[in-house]
Amino acid sequence: MSLVGLVILAVYTAIALAGLAVLRWLAANPPGLVPTVLALTVGVVVTAYLGYRAGTVRLVASLQAEELPRRRAPELHRRLDALVDSMDAGKPPLLVTDLGAPNALSLGGPRRGAVVLDRSLLQLLTVDELEGVLAHELAHVESHDALLNTLAITVVRTITGLVSLLLLPVVLFVAGLDRAAGWFAGRPGERPGLVELVQWALMLTVGAVLSLLTLGYLAYSRHREYAADRRAADITGRPAALARGLVKIHRAKEPRSGLFSLLYTHEEEDRHELLSTHPPLDRRVDRLLERSNRAPKQFERIPVR
């Protein structure tokens, strides 16, 4: 058994040393800071863009949405036309589908964007409230938020991968020591306490890096939600209407999981803000009401035939 353990340890040690040699060679013969950063940047951007395009296509296909004809909702289309004329969001089609809960989401950017509404919103919200929701989603389209979110996630994964790569030689050596120790002791499969401690330390290191980067991404996502709210309020001139719409959507929803939306407002407000992609609903509403300088208008239903 000792011989088997020795062979296992030798193999893993050799692989670890080979990985360490590669890293040392790269350190001794660096391609240069600028080329390295440029290559990483290009790789991250290309990966993010391809993932964004492929993800958008898959999401559109999974939604089974259909375009809402102008003849069925002329007032809604008139409001949408006025919004796109005031924004740099292109002319995204207005799609409706059954999302399983009152919700709205935006897809793509100004050239290939789309706004998707759950059918229930056409009855749940007034014309002013729905206009605010549309403006919020168009703000995401205008700012390329879907692409930027994908880019941010790709950056998080890339940095985490680089940290894991740097620790790979140590991980391989510890893995070999872990497997060999049991054979040395005549008890294959037994894990020595020190080896487990080292492995836990390595996992905690990678986990800490991933956690910090994830918290940064979540903070960025919340910032973009506030920005979309501000943009919608400025474009429509009716921040209170958007606030009412957000509250109605929140109250109408049942706790559920499913499609992620840039307007998702369910239970995340009840969680700790640091772990949420969206700001708490009450803060969003408070900020919108602070921007409102007049009383809410009389409710008006959206005619849909």
C-alpha cells in the first residue's frame, strides 16, 4: 500500500510541479503588461458578447411571446412611440406573453431590443403606470444594461478563474497528498486532518474572492435599477405613476422563482440589500415620490380590444 501511495503522490506532485513550472515560466518571460491586459480584455468582451447574444436568443425562444398589435392597444403604442422618440432606445417591438406573474422585462440593446410584458399588466396598471414601466425597461435598453450585466458576470467568473488557476499547483499537490496519505497509513480513503484543513483554506480563499466580486456585481445591478427609475421619471414626468406601478406589481405577485427580469420586485426586497440585485421597493418608491412635484393624476385604464 505504501508503494501505491508513493506512486499517487509522485504523479500528483509531478503535475503540480509542471503547473508551477508553467506559471514560473510565464512570470520569467511575461508577454508584457499591455498585451496581457489587452488579451484578457478582448477575451472577456468577446465571451460576454457571445454569451449575451446566445442568451437573448434562448430567452426569446423560451418566452413564446407575440407582438401586441397596434389595433389592440392604440393608446399604449402611442405612449411607446412618444417614449422612443425621446430616448436613444431604437424602436423595440412590444411583446406580450404569460410570465406566470405580473412582470416586465427588456431584452437586448437599442438595435435589437424588445420589451416584454405579462398580459396581466394590461389590466392591472393604469395607462400612466404602464407608461412608467415601459420607460423603465426602455432605459435598460438605452443603456445596454443587459450586455453590461453579462459583461460584469463574465468579469467575475474570469477573475475567479484566474485565482483558481494560480492556486492550481497547490490544489493538485494537496489532492495527491490526500490520496497518498491513506495508502501510506494502510487505510486507503482516509483523509488526514491537516490535508482537509489546507483544502478548506484554499476553498475559502477562492470563495472569499468570488463573494467579494459578487457583492460588487450586486451593488452595480442595484445602481442600474435606480438609474432606470430616474430615467423613466425624467422622461415621463410622472415618477409617482411608476411608483404606483411598482407597488401594484409587488402586491399582485405570488412568491415564486422563474425568469429573471430587470424589473423583478418580489421577495428580494425582504432579503438583505447587499445580497439583492434590486434595491428595496420602499427605497425605490421613496426616491420616485421625492421627484414628484404634483399629486397623482386620476387613474385611467388602458383600452385593449
